[in-house]
Amino acid sequence: MADITNVVLTLVTSISRAAGRARVNRRSCAALAVQCNSVSRRLERGELGSPTDPRLEELVATLAACNADLTKFSGLGFLLRLIRSGEVAEILTGHSENLDKWLSLAKEELSDEELREERRGAIRFKREVLKRQDEGIVILKSKTSVLVPEVPPLLRAKLEIGAEVGKFPFGTIYTGVYDGNPVYVRKISDEVTRDHLDLIMSSVRLSKCLIDCQNVCRVIGVCQGVMIVTDATTHGPLSKLSNMDDKQKVAIAYKVADALMAIHDVKTDTECVVHRDIRAENILINQHPGQDDELVPKITGFEMCKQNTTRTGNYPDIDEHFRRWWSPERTNKHGTSPASDVFAFGVLMYEISTGMEPECVGDLVKLEDMRICSQYTALMERCLDSHYNSRPSMCAVAEELLSIQNILLAKRTEL
């Protein structure tokens, strides 16, 4: 039987991060509602304890109220109800000082006019969110520009480097231990020049703007100026993971799409951020204890991340192996944009579905051959459109993947 604390803690963490990003809009509320309903069903089936347990009955009522809040487009109200329920003591203690303040911001319902416009609900909380976030980071689609923090230097004496586990465009990836904790070490090659190294480190700094995104791998710091140290995960890269069912595959695709949307929402100097190296090797997989089917993807590989510009910049030459995820406009040196990430995400969808790396982009749709479902393949095909302005936005991609997830869930329930 699953641990009720872990289940609810995971749910609350997801909600807390969404509210912290000021993502109070219909799409995020719909995603959280799916999680809310999933936990409710598990409670009703007795997977988390006896349905007659008074504490669980109270939690069922809390989740029902949360779902009502989501329907009313009141994201902070949803968060507050879960915290107030007291089912997870750590959450209640950690947020106790802010409860009254947040409660004053939450509203039971919004007007019909506000419901018609997604952004109004989010902008309503913008000023208070700015006040309560230490680094002034607001992942909100607006003209708000964030402060790009420094990447802290790490002590070499505390870092142990283990076995080689992979390659990235500018060097080699190793397992390691830093200050007693497991890490990955992305060591930049000695062949990279100082100018190129500075450019790479500037890219890595942009990842620090995403410290509140649960599907982005945390950069701990840089050691000796050439070793990028990140959190380790339980399963390593997505490319090495096998035996996933269709539900897990679509769930991973959805979470990566949501994280990419958060990346694109970051504004630095009024320009959005583009990842520029989305592929299965750069998606690390974590697994929550006690939840065998809950796989959590973490985007890494921020060495080419940059602000959206019309040109690609003077990065070192990239091996042909890594160009299979590049969009036509990038291959032809016409620059990168969020649409370039959407194209790479289309290639990633192929990797997720087939478990294979791409050979030739032109045949990917045919090769994928509707292995998961026709809707998944159709979305992948739109992401791989050769015209950048014909591709869907990451927001639209995430919404459609959520719909596909619900379709698969409904089919599974019928069985």
C-alpha cells in the first residue's frame, strides 16, 4: 500500500510550485485537477488506507473542495486548502507564517469576465508574488525581466568524480559525489576555448532562473571553472529507460512540455530563454519512493541555453550527432527561438514513443507509426513542421498532451 504522506506531499509540492510560478491559469488548474482526481480515486479504491478512516474521509472532502476551487480558477485557494488540511505536517509547518497572507490573496471565485481571460487571474497575484520570492523570479508570461543569478563556485576537495556515463556537446558526463551527496559532473573538454567557456557558463547561469521548476535539474555549482555539478537522479537519462507503458510515456512528455513552457516564460532583458538542446539524453528520470509508476523527468543540459535571438551565436562547432534534433532554420543558421525547442521536442516525442534515437528527421512520423495513439503521432508531426511559424506553442503542446493523458487514463479505467 502506498504511503499517504508521500502521495499527498507530491501533490502539494506540485501545486506549491505552480502557485509560486504565478501560473494561475486554466491550463495549470486543469493539470492540477487531474492530479487531484487521481488521488481522490486512489482514496476511494482504498489504495491509501481504509475508506472509512476519519482522517481519509476528511482528506476526500478537502480534495473535493480543492477541485471546486480549480473549477473556479482559484489556484491559490487550492493550495491553501491542502495546507490547511494538515494531512502533511511538513507542509503545514513550512508555510505557517505565510498562511494568513496568502489567504488574503485567495478568492473563492472570479467573475465571468475574469474567467474569459486567462492572464487576468495570474496578473492579479503578480505584485504579491514578487514580494515573497527571494530573487524576484516570476515565471509569468509577461514583460517582467528576471535577475539572472550567479552559479556558485564549489570546492574541489569536496568533489569525487566517478565513472563516465555519457557525452554532451562540449565534454563528458561522470557520476560523482559532492559533500556526501550523489551528483552528475559535466566536465567541459580542454579543447573548448576561454571565450567559448565563458559563453557556456553564461548559458548555465540562465538555468538558475528556474530554481522553482520541479522538472528542471538543479545546477549545484561549478568546480574549477570547467565542471558543472548537478543533482543526480534515481534512473539516469530517459534514453536508458525501458519498459515504460504508454501512460508513463505520455506523462513524461507532458511534464517536459510543461517545464519547457516555464523555460520559455522566463524573460531576461525582455527576451525569452530557449533551451536549444532538448533530447532524451538531457532528460533525467527520478522516481518518488513508494510510487512505483510515478516517474519525474528533469531537464538538464543547459550549456547551449540562451536568450532568444535571430542568430545562433559563436558557440563551438557541434558534432553532427547532436544536430539530429535541430530544426531546419537552426541547421541553416537562421537563428533559434522557442519554435526551435518545439521542433526538438517533436524529435523527443519520437524517442519517448520508440525508445530509439532519430536516424533521419524526415521519416520520424512514419517510423513512429502511431505506437501510442493517433493523437500523439499527429501532435508530433505538427511539432516537426519544417516551417517554424506553423509549429504549435509549447503551451498548446502541453495542453494537448494533457488531453491525450486523460484519454489513456479513461481507456485504462474502462479495462
